[in-house]
Amino acid sequence: MRAPAHPPEKTVKTCLRYVATAVLAAAAAWLLVFVAPPAHATVAQPPAMPPQALIVQDAVALRAAPREAAAQQARLWQGELVEIRGERLEYVQVWDHQRERGGYVRASQLRRLSLDAAHADELLAVLRFVKDSAGSEGLGFGYGAAWLQAASPAQLSGPVGAEVLDAVAGAAQRLAQRASAAGLSRSAQEALMGQLDAAGRYGIRFNSHERGDRMQICYDGELFTRVLAMPATSAEQRARAALALTDPACEDPALGVLQRIQRQEDSASLLDQADAPGLPPVLKNRLQIRRASVWSAVAFERSRGAPGAAHAATAAERALEALARVDPQGLPDTDASLMNDAVMRVNASRWAAVPASMPSKGLQLRTSPGAQAGQTCASLHGGAVGSAPLWTQCSHGVVWPASFSVNREGNAAALAVQPMAGWRELWLLRKQAGGWTLSVLPPAPTLPGIGYAELAGWVPGGRQVLVAREARGEGKYQRRYEVLDLATLAPQRQASDPSVLGAFQRWQMPQWKQQSVSLR
């Protein structure tokens, strides 16, 4: 997480004041914000600020004359700041410093801003009214910047200052989420692009990443970072900031391996620090869900030999602990998918918390480094010491020896292998006439997303196996429990609830029922 380069109460106020007073946007004036003059120097007072107004609608016409039929000079968008030059009829004459163009705007399409200290409370009241309103993000930016201009240093560094920064940051995050939504009409896309451009004039920056066939737009989190740095920040504000800064949808896909690992470690630490008693149930649940997801990814990376690999078990335990702290009664319907995703991620890496214990007789699994970097080879051996392996397979995924299981008849074995964070496959070994063969059961027949396939039990007789699968990929979510034929691996019976399958009631392994988070 990036630490603020300057005290938040000074930098944010001066940056937004710079935009709000575009007429003073000379380079010398900008330097004066950050470079303190010598004690003996005399600093000239800035000239009086010209009256300002905030555009409150989208696609507002800036006309050449105060008439509806006059030529349109430009289109203005909600949140843009303009300077008032005069009034005529039902129009206000304005000057747009960004476009270096003047014109007339209907008076009903803008709001005058009073930026003196006497109106700070009035500006704050309007900001509180619009801060959570979808579609009013531009108003939040404008009124937030106006309050920062009017507020005193004591207000900026106090609880109200943290509240305003939190409100502006929340509006920026909400605007980015709306701009990333699929299925937007052409006019809606144009309006959102205009609002994003207007936000950029307040120093609010956005990043964009390609996610499949669509573009993901994300707020860069600058103000959330500053909220965390302020001593007056409340527990709720810290939790919201931590959730925003650790959003997996906003992780840059171009990050290198070491950068991604470091981001996950930093995210886990930040979320732990944000965990505090007294949070509202919904916010607390969201924090625990995110903690569980992040710690499961940390467990996977540590198990692959990342720095801190010896603590992979600790990370997996932290993920399980966070998931256990989620209160199902406090989950709104909108968070159900988040909970399912966290369960799949945690379950995929849960074997990191289980120590491996090899059987003293019968079939045994042994692992060794492969010929390629990051590769692990798994081999199956009989009871005789020093005997040749019955089967060998190498993989770049994480092989979980603790998951190795053999059925009572000794003609089948199962092993969990995790090729990527949040995605775990089930390797089924079967003894056939020509020797041992491997079949890989993925969580779902889709491109890898998040999910798991795991052994739930062996049915006596050596002909059936119980498997639990859950996955989200290619826009689909599925969760099912299956009774598979060992010879063909075709499902003989399956259901979304294991209690309706008699084989699961009789033959599920106690270890699976105790350790898996599939049952919920």
C-alpha cells in the first residue's frame, strides 16, 4: 500500500483548491503549495477567488448566446467546475478553464458554490446528502472539493476531514464500478466517460485493465490511502478503505510474480489491521470474506516456495479462521456470490494447514523436485522399500501430500493438486490391467476460474468414489456432489445437497466432513 507523500490535510486541500481555482493554476502558484517560504519572507495574499459554479447534470450545452437556438460550444458533464462571469435572462455566463472556452449555461443546470468558511457546514450537509447516491458522484467530487477549500486546518485533520475524504473516495470507487458494468447503452457510456474526465480535474485518477472481453476501470485509491493515514479515521472508514485497496478485480494483471506475491502479503496485513470490534455486521462480514480470500492466496504462494514458505500453514489457518468468523445471518443477498467465491478459494488451499502423514504400509506417495524449475513430481510406490515406482507424474502445480488417500481394496487412490490460486483439481489413480493410470477431475469443464474438486469418500467394493465439486467459470456457478463409477468416472448419481444421496450419508470420510468447507 502506498504511503502518503505529504500530510493528507495539506496535500488534498491544496490539490483540490488548485482545481477549484483554475484561474490561479500557474506553475509558480503550484510550487508555493508545497514549498514553505523562509520565516523572514513576506508571502503575498492570493487575489480574491472569482465566483464558481458546479455543473449538476450531464450533457449540459455550453451555448454561444443565452438562447436555446444558439450554437453549442461544448458539452459539460456533472461535476465540472466553471467560473461565473455574469447573468442574462435564464442563463449564466461562465468560463470553462479546462477547455479555455466561455459561453452560457441554463441557471437550473448549475449550482453556485460558496467557498468561504461561513458556508463550510452547508457544503458538508449537501455532500452527506449525495455521497451514497448512484449517479451523483460528480456532485460528491465538487462539494467535497468545495468543503476542503472552505474548511479550517483543524477540521481537515479531524473526524469531519476523514469523513469527507472517505465520501469522495467512495464516490470515485462507485463511479469506476458503474463505468465497468456490462451492457451499458451508448449514451450511458458517453456520460460515464464525461464524468470520469471531470473527476480527473480534481486529481482523482483511474486505472483500466482488460478482463476477458470487457474493460475493468478502477479508482487508484489515493484518498483511501490518506484516510488510513489519518489518526481521526473511524473503524468503519478503515474497513471500507481496506476493502477498496484490496479489491481483487482491480489487481493489475500485468504484475510480475514477485509483485503479485508482495501485493497479496500487503493486502493480508492491511485487512488484519482493519479488523476491529464494533463494525456493522455487513461490513464485518465483507472484511472477513476478503481476509479469507486473500490469506488463501497467500497460503498457495507460500507453498510454491515464495518468501515465507515455511508459514504456508499459518496462512491457511488464517484463511479458515476468517471464514469461520463470517456470520451467515448478516449476509445480504448481494454478498452471496462473494461468500461462495471465498469458500472455494479457502477450500482450494486448505490442505496447507494439514500436516502430511504417510502410511507405514501399503501404497505410498512420494514427492521430489522435477527437472524444471518450480516442478514437483509425485510417484506411487508399493510396500517394498526401494521398489520401482508404480506410477510417476510431474506438475507445476502444488501437490498436497496430506490429501493422498487409498481405497480399502487398494485399486484406487486420490491426490489433490492445485495448479493456481483458487483452483484445485482431483487426481484419481486407478489400477488397471496395464498398470496405474491417471485421470484428472477439474472443478468444472470450463476455463480455470475458481473452484475445487475433492475426494469425499470411497464406497466399499472398489467400484465407486464420492466427489464434491464447486466452481465459477465463464460466467457460470455450480456446486454438486457426485457418486462416480470408478471404471468410467461417469456420474451415477449427483445432487446439489449431499444429504439426499444415500452413498454420501453412509460412506463419506470423517476427515472430509471435518476439514472441508464444502459443507455449509
